[in-house]
Amino acid sequence: MSQVLHTPPPSPAPADEDDLAALAARYGLTVSGARPSLPAYVGQLWERRHFITAFATAKLTAQYSQAKLGQVWQVLTPLLNAAVYYFIFGVLLGTKRGVPDYIPFLVTGVFIWTFTQSSIMAGTRAISGNLGLVRALHFPRAALPISFALQQLQQLLFSMAALFVILICFGVPISVSWLLVIPALFLQFTFNAGVSMVMARMGAKTPDIAQLMPFILRTWMYLSGVMWSISKLTKGDHLPHLVTVALETNPAAVYIDLMRYALIDSFHSSQLPPHVWAAATGWALIAGVGGFIYFWKAEETYGRG
């Protein structure tokens, strides 16, 4: 009995990449998770603006939902921090000497610094702490760090009522200069959101950064004049010029001084660093635009691996 050997048919040649690209284009197929163009990305964020605000509000509401005092902790936390700093720095170390209206000076610094600190800390974990959401839903990932910065802005606005009461109780009069709070907070929010996006990308790749950030932020706080007056320290020529410039142009200190100038009548323009509004705008543009582009460039990598 003879056996007939059947030769298997030759396998088809692999399709050329150009042919596959043309086939995908013909049927409107795109790469899953591909990074959109920058203008398209901005448009996607704008389309999801309601999601961003609702997510921020929901996070703020749930933040203290397990505590008996609930949302009161939004005000108590920075106030307790201010009380501790007043005892340690104002009383024991004597930083209140020569600083008019020291308690309003200190409380304003603590509230404004807490806004930046909390925004950056939340932004660092924006991707790594929400991987389930990132992997389950398709949306521009920048919505997460922006919403966390917006959450902290909402918390600050809620706490500002207590700040205004403190200012009035310590004899600070209501002034038209209080309206400067609006542009100052807008610039600070832009700066915070930009830095949050930078840290979100770094935290997504290296989650251990979140463990290091409290030490970096604490050092930054001590250099930002939260508990002491930068203008008083830099008066005279006892510090090197570069150190004076670094202290005065420190972005956290710039936004804190702007808020003190807006709210406290004894905090005069002579205590502000040179060209303070230009510096505040420049930091907001550098961090906001630069941080957004830096985050967008890694859009397709978030949630993978």
C-alpha cells in the first residue's frame, strides 16, 4: 500500500507594516491607549471638566467621613498645626519678635503652605494610588492630579472662613486688598497643579517617591518663611546674595507673602520680594504648562506593567 505524502501549503508571508497601517486607517482603527496630540488632550480634559470637579468634591466629602467631627477637621488640622508652630517657633525660638500681627502672619502662612503641601502629596499618589480606576476606565490621566489639586483648593476655601475670623479677632481690618486673594490663589493653584502632575508621573514610575516626599516638603516648609519673616532675615548683607535671592524667589514663599500682603494691613509692600507678581506668574506658567506637558508625554504608560 503506497503512502502519499501531502506537502502542507506554504504559510502566508507576514503582512508588511505599511499594509497593516493602511488597513487600520481604512477601518478607522487606532492604537489602544495611544497618546493623543496635545490640543486633543486639552480638549478631552475640557470635556471631562464635570468629572474632575465631581471627583474632587467626592474626595473632599469622603476625606473625614469616618471622623466624628467630620468636615470640621478641615479647619482644625491647620489651626492645630499653627498652634504647635506658634509655641515652638514663636514662643520658644522667638521668631515672633519684630513681626507685627504675628498670629495672623503665622496662621496665613500655615493655611497657604498646607494648600501647596497637600496638593503635591496627593498628586504624588494620583496614579499609583488609583490604578484600579486608571486601568478600568478610559479618560485623560491628567484629570486625576488636577482633581486632587482642586480638592485641596476647595478645602482651603472652606478653611478661609476660619482664617478671616482669626484676622478680624486679632484686629486686622477688612480691606479692599482682600480681593487680591483671588488672583493670588489662582496663580498658586496653577503652580500646585503643575507640580502635582510632575510628581504624579514620577510617582507612577517610582512609588517609593511618596515615602520620600514628606521629608522634602518639611524641608521646603522651613525654607519658605511659614513661621518666620524672610524679609527680616534677609535684611542687611549678612547672607550671601544667592541665598537671599533663593529665599525670596522660592515659589512657596512668594505665594505666602502675596496672601499676607493681601490680608494683613501691617504686612507692607516693602516686605515683598522684588517683582513679586511677575515671579508668581512666572512660577505658575513654568509649573503649570511645563508640568502638564511633562505628564502628557507619558500618557500611554500610566496603569501598565
